[in-house]
Amino acid sequence: MTSRVTLISPATTPSLRRARFDDGDSIEESAGARARSAAGSLPPAGRVFASPSVRCRETASALGLDASPDPALAGLDMGRWRGRTLEEVGAAEPEAVAGWLADPGAAPHGGESVRVLCARIARWLDTTALADDRTVAVVEPEVVRAVVVHALGAPEAAFWRVDVRPLTATEVTGRSGRWNLRLGHDLAQSGEAAGR
């Protein structure tokens, strides 16, 4: 049995634009319009989920998706850094930021480490592989990164090497233990590609 999972990154928010750790802001109007124009371009899915964040739920809605929020798909818990920019944190705690970026097991912010996030998302993906229908999920960029790391069997340090653009689709097909990866297609193209 082959499972198909399409992950959609959220529309742009002021926080994303300023490299601010998610502080619960809404998607920008122009980004919402772009998402609404892509509505209907996604392949039909038996299961539709969203990260519980405001921006993922709003993006799913703008895409015309009736998505169920899934706590397992939450973004990286940034603890006390939430709502601050990377520049602000780097100026105040340069050693903590350097350690966090170098060590996937580090969580100097008191939240979740990249290692813990990658393990959580790997469990979700492998469980999703048991379903025999297509899954679509609107998820935080770091969730997409974690899926890419797991699908490729890459080391956790590769997490920071994956760039995820807003409103793009990443698809994994296969099953637990063997995944094929298709990266970062614009939404209109992802619907066409999924039909192949």
C-alpha cells in the first residue's frame, strides 16, 4: 500500500516576514488572496489536517480546506523565545542561539528541541502511512523540514538546511521506512503533479 501525504506551508504573516518566532499573528491579506486563488488546485484527500497555529488554520480556510487541527503537527515549541525575532534573541543570548543551531538536542529556550520535533513528526508520518488514502496537511515550515529529514533518513543537523517557502506543497509518497520526496511546488503546480 502506498501512502500519499501533501504538506502545505502556511501563507506569509508579519512574523514570518520578520523572522519572528510565531506569536499567533494572522496571515497577511495579500497572502490570503494568493491562497484563495489556489483553492481547488490541491488533489482530493480523504484526510485533511492543519497545525493548530492561527496561520495554518487561516491558510487552510483560505484554501477552502475543512482541516482538522492536529496537535501532533504543532510547530516547534520555542518556549520563552516565542514572539521574539531571531535577531533579538541572538543579540541577547548569542551563545544559546549558537548552541541551539549547532545541536539538534539543545533547547535553551525551555521549549522543544529539533530532535524532539523530528521524532514527533516521524511518528505522525509513519502512523499516517497506515492509511490507504491521501492526506493533505497545512503545517508549519519546521514540520515540513522534519518530514524531509525523516523521509530522506538524513541526520537531524540537516533540518536547518531545508528552506520552505510560503504556500508551497511538499509531497511524500511511499510507506513507513521508504519514502519518496517531492519538494516545494507552488500550489497550482502541486495539484497538476498529483494527478500524474
